[in-house]
Amino acid sequence: MFAQIHKIALDYEVVDRLDPKHGYTDGHNPLGKIPALEWHAGQFLFDSPVICEHLDALSKTPLLPKDKQAAFEQKWWHALADGLAEANMNLMFERLRPENHHWPEIIERYETAIADTIRFIEGRVDDLSPDWTYGNIGLVAALDFITHRACEYEWRRYAPKLANWHFGFVDTPVYQDNFGYWEEL
Amino acid sequence: MKLICHPISPYARKAMILAHLHGIDVDMVLPEKNGAHGYRAGDNPLGKIPALEWKPQQYLFDSPVICEYLDSLSDTPILPTDPHQHMLSKWQHALGDGLADAVYNYRYEIVRPKELHWDEMILRHESAIKDVIASLDKICDWFGGPWNYGNLAVVTALDYASYRAAHIDWRAMSPKLAAWHANFIGDAAYIATYDYPA
């Protein structure tokens, strides 16, 4: 979404070679983590907040505010959103395990983290701008991830104000152009 | 400022080293676990630690954001202002954090009830640990020393690996990296924040 907003041309390569031992390697990075951005020939940048900052810094009109305090507020929201996405991903990976290897305690921990965080954000919706900000990009992406993967928690039911806020982004070109990737994941 | 965390956490130790270097007063406070809610405190609904009380009852996370914030409080920040060097430092920091994550994931796999262990997953995390160490060994000539923003994460992750994944003898696997790491052992910030049981 950063690339879209700042009109930076990126070629997306969908990884489909998951090596069970090494993750998504392909020489992209030793951790086998995605996303990875080829910022110099053969050199890959990660992880996602670092990629976002780099892309944002390439623009003449970066989303991250110049004011230090305001910038950290945005990074705080972004980190909260990433935490939400991580809890959902951990839940997804827990459920992908062979059934007799599921650990109910950890499933409850992830589900609780998701529900607690959604409720918390619902209480703070009035602080959120209706525009694409550094924090909002993280939030919209995390909410969609929850809608589409792993969690049957119907967040919109528990957070009607947040659902309304999220709906404000759905018709924007940035959202529309990035949404298709859900079908491939 | 209060930093809620456990002293063996490499993520917290990065912040403690930085606070030490910059002379910022940070108190490490042990977290209280609240069942499935995790380590909740103030506005930290994810229950994640470390969390830094940057404003009354407001907690900053996660650890790279905490480090960047603490660094920004200093008149002589260690994060370079040159955009390229800045991102390169963050890249190295992310690589160190990735090693800490791999060790953490390994640890969380083996603390499950025994019948719930998944050997494939243990192997995946062990491979990630070894892959990152091999790659750090290749590039450590470039790291310099003693402390910079990237080194914070790499040094603390290596110590965490020694403690939580001791069966992986990273020093034997990567002598160059071991020699680089040895430069930190006598450092005041290193010693003041090293809290692993012998």
C-alpha cells in the first residue's frame, strides 16, 4: 500500500517454494521470512516495518510525520496492528499443525489477544484519522487478515465503530488494488 | 521510565543497553501474567513485553520502536541520520531480532507438553537459527564495534541463543562471529545488562 500511495513501482513476486526446513529462502534472506524487498541488487530488506519506513522515506511526501512525538504515535499504532496480525498468524500456524499437536492453551491466548486488541481499538476509534496514515495502513491490513484467515472471530460484531471506520477505506483505489492478493494467499 | 519485561529477554536487553549508553533512567519491572490476556498493562492490549511506559499509563512497543524512541531522547543518538546508513542499521537490527525470534520460537516449541511437540517445527526453528548465524558470520567484519544500532540486536540475540538453544554451538560453527562477539564481553553496558544464570 505504501508503494501505491507513493507511486513507487514494485514488482511483486509471489513465493510458492516453501522449503519445510528453511522457510521461504530463494536467497532472499537467511531467516526465510517474507515480505522481503530487493532494495539493492540481490540485497533484501526486512522485516515489514523496516520495508514500510524505507518505502515511505523514498517519497517527497512521506506519511510518517516529521514531528518526533507524532511519528512515534504512528509507529505505536503500526506496532499494535502488527501485533494483531501476528496473533492471527500464530493462530493460523497453530491450526495448521497436525490435529493431535494443537495446544488449546496457546489457541486461547491468541484468540484473547485478538479480541482484547479489537475491543481496545474500538474504544479509541475517535483518535484515528479517516486517511491512509502510517498507522492506518497497518490497521487496515491486519483487520483484513483477521477477516480472511484463521480467526472466526467476527470483529465487526464487537467493534461496530471500527467496522464503520474500516469501511471508509474499502472504496479507495489503494485498497481495491491490493485486496486481490487475499485470493492468492 | 518503566520498562516492563523479564531480564532474560533479548528484546528488553537491547533497550537496557541503550538506556545505559545514553544515561537514561529505565527501571526494569517484572511483568504480571494475567492468564490468556498475557502481560497486560495500561494500553497494551496485546499483552506483549517489553513495553515502555513512555507517557503515564501509555506503553510503547514493540522492541525496535522502544529502542528508536530511547535513542531519540539522546543528544548523541546511535542511529545514523544518513538515510542509507539509517536503513542499513535497521536491517542489521532486524536480522538480530530475527535470530532472537527463531530462538524464542524454538523455546516455545519445546516448552509445550511433550506429546504436543512437533518435530518438523523444531527442525524449522533450529535451521533458522543456524542459517542466520551462518549469515552473520559472513558479514560480521562489516559490523564494527562496540555498540551501534544493529550490534545491539545481534549481540543480545547471540547471548539469548547461548542460553536458550545451548545445544547449537554457534561459536564452533562461526569462529569469526565468536571473535567479534568476544569484543563486547568486557564492555560496561554488556556487563551491566547480562543477567543469564551461569
